[in-house]
Amino acid sequence: MTIPVIAAATGAIIIILQALLMVMAGAYRAKSGINMGTGDDPVMERKIRRHGNLAENAGLFIAVLALAEMTVVPDNIVQIIAIVFVVARISHAIALSSVAGSHGGTSGNGGKFFVVARVIGAFGTLASFLALGGFLLNGLIR
């Protein structure tokens, strides 16, 4: 059996990103005095969603990436899909650091950048999920 080195490296990058987002949310909680939930604070809501959205997507992706790498998907394809996922998740985290990225709107303060970053994050995540599932299923069926 092949050790899933690509999945391990991807997981290492993602867990560091997860830790950074967790620390940012926790630091804002301490600063704002919000102990639970969002406290109706839109900044806290964005920080929670950045952290939560990564957690919702990363675990399943890394597990299936490792399965793909250990079974039938060529390493170069696994690497490309992993890179797309990491770029997408970083892009999404950046997007949700602004009101423009989380709630739309493109006026002022680089608003278009954050909207584009969110689109890249969302579609990159979707594309990496579909590609990973498709390549894995195709390889297993053959």
C-alpha cells in the first residue's frame, strides 16, 4: 500500500490554516467579549463562518484525497486537485475577511477583489470535490 504523502502534505497545510482561523476567531471573541455565538456582531459571524466552512469541507476532502492517492488516481492528478483545493480554501478565507466578500457588494475598499476571491474559493472547492470524486470513481469502475 502506498503512503498518501500528497494527502498528508495537503492536510498539514489545511490544519495550519484551520488553526490560524481558529486563533483569529478566538482572539476576536476575547477582544469583543462575545463568549458564545455571534453576539449579533457581523465581524464575529464572518470569523466563525471562515473557520466553520473550512472545517465542513476539509476533513472529507483530505480523507477522499488519501483514498484516491492510495488506490487508482495518478499522483499528478492528485497533486493538481490538492493544489486547487488549498488555493480555493485560502481564497475563501481571504474573501470572508471583508464585508464585500461575505455579503456582496463591490464598491470601495477593494470590494471586487473579495467578491472574486469568494467565487474562486467556492468554485475551486466544488471543482476539486467533483474532480476528486470523478477520477476516483472512474478509476475504480475501470
